[in-house]
Amino acid sequence: MANSVLNIYEQALPVNYSVDETTKPRISNSTKGQSVNDVKLYPNPATHEIQISGSIADTARLRIYDQLGRSYADVMLDGDRRLNVSSWPDGVYIYSITPREGGEKIEGKLIIIK
């Protein structure tokens, strides 16, 4: 079942987007010199919980929306870098990680499959 659902989501994603264990973040804005190369949101696809790792995750705001623009998360990452997604419906979500003190905004897609 999970493989057939995954295939549906892969077909709905842009051609150049591939599903793997980690998200390759896209930098949408750069104002200060914080590095985002080590920031990861995983597992992706997720079923119960996601984790954010990397140096920027200690001082950042995480926002996650569904494709209709409904907010599912708007949290400050103050040491707690885990988020329970077990109650969220299956789907493709858009996330953004924004440093509190400026820097590079990271955006990407998160897939929830149960």
C-alpha cells in the first residue's frame, strides 16, 4: 500500500524532485552568512515524526503548510528539533525554515505517508 501511495506522490511532484531519506533544501533568500548545507529535515517521506538537524535548526522558525495553504506547524526550534506528524493526513507539504537573526531561508517539500 505504501509503495502505491508513494508512486502517486512521486507522479504529482515536479520531474526534477526525487524522494529520498533526506530533503535537499532550496535556498530562497540570502542576507547573512549562515550555512544551510548541513540542514536536513528527515525522514522524508515521514509517517510519525520528523527531525530537523543542522546548525541553523537551533535558532530558527519552522513553518509547514499543505498545498491549500493551511498551516500545520509554526514553531520555534529552541533545542527541540522533532515534530510529531502522526495525526496529519497523507500528502505533500511545503516547509520553510527561517533563521531568527536573518540568514538564508530554506524551503522544501515534505511527504507524509502512513
